[in-house]
Amino acid sequence: MSGLSYRDAGVDIDAGDQLVENIKPFAKRTMRKEVLAGIGGFGALVELPKRYHEPVLVSGTDGVGTKLKLAFALQRHDTIGIDLVAMSVNDILVQGAEPLFFLDYFVCERLDVAVATDVVQGIAKGCELAGCALIGGETAEHPGAFTPGEYDLAGFAVGVVEKARAIDGTKLAQGDVLLGLASSGLHSNGFSLVRKVIERSGADLFAPLSRFVAGASGATSLGEALLEPTRIYVRPVLALMAAVEIKAMAHITGGGLTENTHRMFGSDLAARLEAEAWSPPAVFAWLQGAGGISTFEMRRTFNCGIGFVIAVAKSDVAQAIEVLEEAGESVAVIGQVEARHEAALGTVFSDGVTQ
């Protein structure tokens, strides 16, 4: 009997080496001048940008959740990495941080180099969009511990902000205006509910979305609309920070539009949102209708078409909109800051459906 190898146990070192070689060109395109040593070592060396006088590091970590199940079903792996980057860099952006670098963790039952290459290529694309460097990560095979053909992802971002310019919401005041940046779709939250709706409705993921929602693009399938990657708001928001004072921000993730907007405020202030101020992408209409989901539940689970919220003084609204639109964002004035009332537990909508 011949001796066993690591490959016999389900771990292919050669496949892992090939993946590293495949992704090096993608990672190289994300490099910043602060990176001293990146992919290939036991650790990566990154110095702080010299333009910061009192730099404060801001870190964040997240995954993609069960949106991965849609990627598996559609056999589409080239955009899920953008979601992974977006979830962390958008989070640290809320405090005014410029993302410096990103690391990923990819774990599977058995490594499919082609699939993993697609995933990491998407991660690199997300880093390019965010202006941060992909400096490394970890790929792991766990034989017998994962469903064959599937994988999981985690991401880790570190950014920097000038201490005096960190955004913490303490400058918010009644009458400040809330700007909403349009989402690209569902982003990466609520997919356990999305999958339940698909299961119960029997919807065909490959059918055109226009079959389910009047006015939707005929070229987009339901699956493509659901898998649309999370929008990365880093560059436009950093440009806005250089132009006007931002009072507070919120990334609309788990907890939906209601709970995440509420996180911007202390105990004495709240948000009043105008429910008719923006039009959500068509996929939300399909989701609510097919699942029979209440408006209350939609708002506390999904972004409902607003992926990022920014609070500015009323006098800065026109300039803020101009800067954001020039950066390619779709912006709407979605509400204002008001005193919190005892009857309102958090964010209030003008139509009275949610509180």
C-alpha cells in the first residue's frame, strides 16, 4: 500500500499555488504606494499615507451571506467578490475612513481553481472601485466539512481618517437634510428571505424580470437583478467630504433602511424620511409582491433602493448633490433630522407605515 498524501485527504496544494499565480495580476492592479509587501508572504506590510497628521485606523469585516446561494444556482461567480469588498469598505466609510487595504478569506470543500479565480477577480475589481489595495488573504480547503461545489467568503478592510475629521454624528442638528444614494439593487442583505420567496413562488431565475414587473428591463433576468453587486460609495463620498461638512452617514445593510438610518443618531434626534422621494429598482416590486411582504417588513429588512444615507446642513444640500452627481451617483433628498418623539422608536416615514 502506497503512503497517503495531502491530496488523498482532499487538499490540493498545487491547486492552491495555481490560484495564487492566477490572482497576482488582478491584485497588482489594486496596489497603492503605501504597500511595501503584499501577496505571497506570511503578512503584508503597509505604511500610513504621509498626508495624515493624526491618523486613526478604522477596520471592518463582513461576508456576503446567503447571496452566495444565488451565485451557486446561477453558476455566476465573477461579481460576488465586489459584494464582499463593498460590505466592509462602505461600513468604514461611514466614519469618514479612506480604505487602505483589504484581505479575503475563501473556504471550500475542494478547490475549483477556475471558480476561485472568478471570485478573487471580483474582489480585485471591488478593491479597484474602492481605491484600496488587495494585499493578501487565505484560501482553505475543508474536505468533508462543506457542501461540494460551494464556498464561503469573509472580508476584512482597514482604512484611515484624520482624527479631527472622523464622523461620529455628534454635530447633527434638527433641520439637517438627509440625502439618499441609490442602491444598485438588493445589495447583500436579506437573502434568506429572498430565497424563501423564490422557493414559495417557484419563480424562474432565468426568466426576464419584465415577466414579473411591468416596465422592468427586458434584457435583465430575475436572477441577474438579484445578483447585481453592491454599489461601492467610497470615491464619491470621499469627494464630498472634501467639499462640504458631512454630519453623519449610514450604510444600509442588515436591518434595512429603518434600522440603519436610526443608527446615525443619539437619543434626542431621529430621521423623518419621505416615502415618495425615490423610486426603488424593479426587483423590489417583484420581491414584495411575490412574497406578500408588508411595507414595514420590507423597510426593516432591505435597503428599498437607498444604499447609503448622508446628513448635511440645509445650506450645503445643493453643493452636495452637485458633487455626488458629478461623481456618478443618483441622489435624492429623502428626509430630514428632527427631534425624537417618545412615540417613535426610531426612523419615521412620512406615510406612517414604519417607525
